[in-house]
Amino acid sequence: MIDTIYGWLSADFITFITENTFVVLAIIAGTYVVTKIVAFGVVKIIRSTIHTSEHLSPLAEKKREDTLISILQKTSKIILWILGVLTILSELGVNIGPLIAGAGIVGIAVGFGGQYLVRDLVTGIFILLENQYRVGDVVRINNDVSGKVEDISLRLTVLRDLDGVVHHVPHGEVNIVSNLSKGYSKVNIDFGIAYEDDIDTTIALINRIGEELAEDEKYKDIIIVPPTCLGVEDLGDSSVILKIVGDTEPAEQWGVAREMRRRLKLACDNEGISMPFPQMTVNYKNDTTKSSK
């Protein structure tokens, strides 16, 4: 009796596997092919429909397109594989009606208890539509966390700061976004000289170094407007502060500023222009009055 039941179960199981294996494999293969086709279509559609803005460079526009492509591909892939799994379950005889109904109940529960998740998703959509930042941009969020954008999903943004620390910021927590590399970036240097140095001579020197830097083979393609001295920014305790500004390609301002400071230091050493540092003058009064005996 046991042998008969075992044989029947084995035969039935083998028949079941034989009849459904091809269907399951076909669905898996079909889902895989469809995801590849959709991913390819997303690239074509985004590249052809997103027109270059006159306010953005071609590189910045490409970063924007790449960000949209990445998010749409990830979202479509998740949806397609969910549909593929449901189709496989249906072919195997599983009643997927309760699963879909359960998903609806879960959706209602999310509506009541997942407000933060919904807020993250909605805010993420607006961040993408308004093109606030893209993958590759350098941003500061809420005047607190800053870094290079490594990834954006509908729910959160991934930043990596200069220390290599990765920050995951939910979109619902984003209140203020400062994009440090959108369109173009700006060199902003406060340069101090001693009070006894000639201001006009130093300004001429700064402007000459800025022009030379902009003509350098290494920097000419990333400098839009050469660093130039605007004039006296402040009269400090121990130095006269000169303001130097210039425009660069996005996220290139820091490297240009570092090289500008290096060249300024060497030029000031050659021209005899001193680099002041905070100092204090102490007057000592020597009391020579002696008491009479």
C-alpha cells in the first residue's frame, strides 16, 4: 500500500514538473528579455525627449539624463519581475487572487502607517522632475550633510563625503538642497596681504596669475572666467583682504582654487609681498622711578 502511494506521488510529481518546467523557464526567459528591451527603450526615449537646456552644459545634461535612466530602469525592472513571478504562480495553479487582495490590504495599511515612506517617494519624484541634482553632482543637504551624489532612488539619495563616509538621506528629510556643481562653479578666495604692501601692484599680480592659469594646458578647458581680483574685501586686524573670484566647469572650483593659491604664494615670495599672520604688539612701560630714602 505504501509503495503504491509513493509510486503514485512520485509519478504525479514528475508529471507536474515535466509539464510546467518549460512554461516556467519560458516565463523567466521572457521576463528577462522584456526587461532588457524596456531598459533599452528607456535609454532611447530619455535621450531623444530630454532636450538640452541653454542653462546647462552638455556634460550636466548627460548627468541629468543618466539619473533619470537609472531610476526608470530600476523601477521598471522591479515591476516586470513582480508580474513575472505572479504569472509563474498562476501557471503553477496557485490562486493569485488572494495575493492581489492582500497587496491591496497592505497598500491600505501603508496609507495609514507608512506616511514617511509615501513622503519620501513623493519628494523624490519632485526632486527628479525639478532637476534639483543628479548623480555626480556635489550637494549640501539641509546645511548639514554634503558630498558627491553616488546614487538616487525614488526613496533616498546616497552621498559620499570627502572622508569617504557614505550618507543615506531619505527624500522626506530633504528641506534645503544646495547644489555646488550645477551649471558652473565659482572660485571664491579671500587673499590677505600686509598693510605696508602696495594694493594696486598686488591686484595686478593676481590678475596676471589668473590669466596665466586660464591659459595653462591643464586648466584651460575647465576655467570659464579666469580668477580676477575684485578689490579690497575687508580691512582685517593684521591684513588687507582682497577678494578673488572666477568661474569654472561644475565641481572644478576646488582644484582651481588650490592651484591659484599655490601660484600666488610663489609669486608673492618672488615679488617680496608678505603673507601676514595674526600678531600682537605689546608695549612694556619701564618704571624707573625709585623711592627716596
